[in-house]
Amino acid sequence: MSDLTIAQVNTSLLDVPLIRPHGFATYTATAQPILLVEVVLDGGVKGYGEGVVPGGPWWGGESAETMKVIIDGHLAPIMKGREVNELVKILDDFEGSVANMRFAKAAVDVAMHDAWARALGIQVRDLLGGRFRDDIDVTWALGVLPLDQAVAEIEERIESHGHKSFKLKMGSGDPDVDTKRIAELSDALNGKVGLRIDVNARWDRITALRFLPRLAEAGVELFEQPTPAHDIDTLREITTRIGVPVMADESVCSPADALAVAKAQAADVIALKTTKLGGLQESKKTAAIAEAAGLACHGATSLEGPFGTAASLHFACATPAITFGSELFGPMLLKESYTTEDLVYEDGVVRLPEGPGLGLEPDWDKVKAFARD
């Protein structure tokens, strides 16, 4: 056995409280379930990843609980006894045993990258191509909030962290009421910051064609996934008719999806979530396809904790194709972290941590406090 041999794969279910309820199109989260994954090498080096979905199985069909079952029972046995620098072959072998389950695969993909980079004494970014940038813009997402609360939170975030753009969730309520709410917010802010909306694929074609022009007129700068993931034709119609950039999120969960969207000219921007794509290696493929097609890429989030967010940050800092900023704000939404040092958010950006691997270490007292019995 070499020092790079994977000896153990450990998983722990955590429930981490949020600073406030976070509303999606169909769900409101008050805590974030996270599966913390630890990969231990024979040489004693440990790497970490996170199994996270945005608020539960409503988004991608997985949950922290299903990820634990898949990793413990099916992925870990494929990993153990093999050298971590065999990572791409290990990921390929996953496909012969477990279909889909991209969020679970992403968690172990990240943990293996972290362990491998730590063993070499380099950053994860260096395994992904090297240094392109050291920080990236961060959009703050407000969830579904009344006007006065939204304005107050935006003003507070500008003052405390310098955010320049904000995303608002839609799709859970009456489209007319939601549209008026966003228009009123845009009017109240008077161009002070950029506003984006995310419908989480909940509007049909007629609803989208009726209300998106109103939102465009109100000054919204980006429409994220207004219609169902499978309906590429309608997404293309919106992209070509409305005159506001459209971002595909639920429609792009694999490199093949990105190719289909690009060929159909169905979006201007691709939301790159390392979680939904199955990890850092699949994210590299997806970014390359988008870049070749002339599409912008956005560093999106599944509300990961510190390790998952750091992984996406390392990916963004090694990937020129990410030209549309990020929303890697997950740790700021947590009431408490469980690392010894926090990621640095300031002046509207998040900065890449120093140190080998992902650059973060677990605070085991906090991990134990959030862990389920």
C-alpha cells in the first residue's frame, strides 16, 4: 500500500441551522442537512467533501440521507484500497454500479480531490488547471421575502459585504403578485444593484411569456430557469424573444445537457453547480462545452457548507469559462460554521483560502454538535 491508498471513507449526517428561513419555489428551509464525507489515506492525510442538495429531494431527487446510503453501501467499496490519484478511473467505475446520484458522487469526488491535493501539498485549484483568479463576485440570494424585508436585507448586505447583485426566488406564489413584488423592489432600489430572478422551473410557457416581459421592463437583469427543465424549446423561445439573458440551471445536470442547450441556443448562461453535475471532473467537461459554444458560466450553489463551497470556489478560480460571477454564499447562510477558519467574504467577492487541499479544516466540536444521533 502507498501513502495515497484510500483506507477509509467516513460519512456523518449534519443538520446546520440557517440564519433565517430560506424560501425556494416549493419549499422553505430552516436548516441545511449536509452529509460530511471524509476520505482517509493510508499515509494519514484526510480530505473532505459534502453531500448537499438545495433544501431537500424536491430539487434533484436526492437527499443527505439517500447520499449516505449510496456512498456507504456502493461508492465507498469501489474507492477503498485504490490510490487516490486513480480518481478519474474510480469515477468511471462508479457509473458501472450506480446510475445518476450525481450529488452523492460529487461529495466523494470533492473529498478525493481534497485528500490528493493535501497529500501533494498543493491546492485543489492546482489539480484543476492552476491559478486563473483568486476570488470571484458573489450574488446574494434573498429567497421569497416581503418588500420591506427584502429592501432591509439588501441594504444590510451592501453595507456588510459589498454585494452588487441580488437574486430573488419566484414560482411559489401567484405570478402576478410575485411580479408586482419584484417590480416594486426594483423601483425602490432605483438601479442601486442588479436584480435577478429564479423561478426554479415552475412556470409554464404561457405564464413565462406573460410575466417575463413585465420583469424585463422593471429592470431585472437575468432570468434563471423560468420553465421546466425538459422544455428546451420554450427556454429557447424565451431566450430569443424577451431580450434579457436567460440562465439554464435545472436543464443542465450533465455535460450532455449543456451540449443540448448550446445546440438549441436555449440559454445565454449555464449555472455550473459542482453538486448537480457530479463533481469537479464533470464540471470541467460542462464548462468546456459552454465555453466552446460561446455561453457564459455562473458559479452556482446548492447551499453547500464550507467544504462544498470551497470546492466550487477552487473550481471557479481555475476555470476561465466562469465569466458571469457566482452565488457561492452558502456558508454565509449558516448560523454557525464547522471549520476552524471561515471563508472570507468582502467587497462583493469570496476569496480563495490558502493552504493545501481546499484550505479548510473541520472544527470537530462543531461537527459533533450538528451531527445526528
